[in-house]
Amino acid sequence: MKWYLTYQHLFVFNNRIKVLQNTRQLLHLESQGSILELDPENGGSILGYRSETENGIFHWMRPAREKGLRGDILDLSCFPLFPFSSRIRDGLFRFMGEEYRLPLNFLPEKHTIHGHGWKTSWKVTESNASSASLLYVHQPNEWPWSYRAVQSFKLEGAKLEINLELQNTSESPMPAGFGLHPYFVRTPKARVIADCDCIWVNDEEVMPLRLEPLSTESNIREGLIPEAGFIDNTFTGWDRKVRIEWPEWNAEMLIKSEAPLDFLVVFAPLNEDFFCVEPVSNVTDAFNMMDRGQTGHGTRVLEAGESLTSRITFFPTFR
């Protein structure tokens, strides 16, 4: 599938967006020929991130597909991960001597995944022509802590800056993590390059088994080819920079993250037109790893009123 589109294709996409605007509030940010479209009510998600040039339109993230425009967040461009990234085994974890059971939120999968932010509506708190801020306030339920989550978006030309904040608004310590889950256009030659040290090897349920040095097949330093085969792993020891290249289009994107986004998830399923490159602050099942006394899990414990913040910046360019 070709995502370096003509204006005719864009006309169809924009017409679908206009239909959505009749039913819910969408945000359209624009700067020097680049466009970011947000859907606050559907997981505070990104519908599209593209640059319009004389030669056509290049989608820096996979644009929302038909099911995504109807509400399926897995068919959008990007969604946030709050108050943790990835899976919690069986939806069960222990923290400070207490046991907590969370709803299974991605059936038929048997593990709880990605927290609340991607499954709820966000409130627009600020917006102008090229920037916006979204807010989600969580009230205690099976997750017994209240918290507030903020995403702030700023478009400067093709550059996109996203700031994340997670604040514990409850009166007791809260385990925490966050990140982003962007989808990118998959081409036969697309590759992902990052300076990482190790990879978490998973079991058949994509739960971590052991940390290993990079193998020949998964050496992200040399460049992973999403088209080459299935991958859904967490990489560690990276310098918080990752480069995505699309040789077919003479295009690339540098993604820079800040602490505590100390882990990088790469997800490339078989027989799909996308892959994901996710800067995150914790590994899979991090809360249980912390409870077992393991290290390197990335869990942060936020005291009452304490916040966790980070920034992710996307720098797309044509060669």
C-alpha cells in the first residue's frame, strides 16, 4: 500500500475527517505545510501527521484507517500510554504489600495492557493554529489512585514535539510509567536504527523471559527491517534516539526522547502495512518485576502530588 499520496487521495481522507467533525471535536494543527490531526475524545489520539509538498503528501505516521475513523484506536496513528506501558501479567500486581487486580482491557488477551489513557476521552485545555494540550483526569476504581495525565502537542514546520506529564493526585504513593504508541508506514525497505545494548526475549504471550545482548536477527544498531518478520520486543540501554528510514522515498525521521523514557519497544506484526516504534518508561510487567526485587524495570513510584514528565520530538526530513 502506498502512503506517499496524491492530492486526490488526500481529498478522500479529508472528507472522512469532516464527517467525524460533525459528531465529535477534532483538532487540526498546521505549520508550514505540515498537518497534525487529533481526536481527543477517542483516546487522546493522533489521526494523522503529514507534510504536503509539491510532489504529493507524505504521511510521517500511518494515517487513520476506516475502522480507526469509526473509533477503533488500533487503526489510528498514535495513542498515549498512561499510567503504564505494555502488559501487566494477568492484570494482577503487588505494590507495597497490597495486591491489585485490574480489568482485562484487550480481550481475548489475558493480560491488562497500556493503562487507561488510550481507552478514554480527553479534554482539550488549550489549542491554537499549531499547538494543543489535552487532559485526562482519572478517578479511583480498580486502579485505586487518582491522577492527571497531560499531552501537549506543538507543530513547527514538519517537526512535532509532544510533552507528557503524569501527576499522582492521590494521597498515597503510586507506581507509574508512560509512553507513546505511534504507528509508521511499512515499506519493503523501511528500517529502524537505534544505539541499544540489550533486548528482552519474550515468551509466547509476549511477556519478558530474560535480557540478552543483541543477536544478529535483532541487532537494532545495524538496522531492523520490519518487513523481515515478526517482532514485539523491548530494547534497553539506548541513547533515547531512534532513526526510521524509508529508502524508497528518500525520507527519514529522527525521534529524540528524554528521560525517563529509557526503553524502546519495536512492534512489527506479520502481514500488516505498519510497524510501531514506542519510547516508553517501563518494561513489560514492570510492577511485578519491582515487587520481585528485580532491577531495570523502569517503574517510578510517585509520591502524593509528584509528577513525571518527558518530551518526545519527531524530526522528519527528505534526503
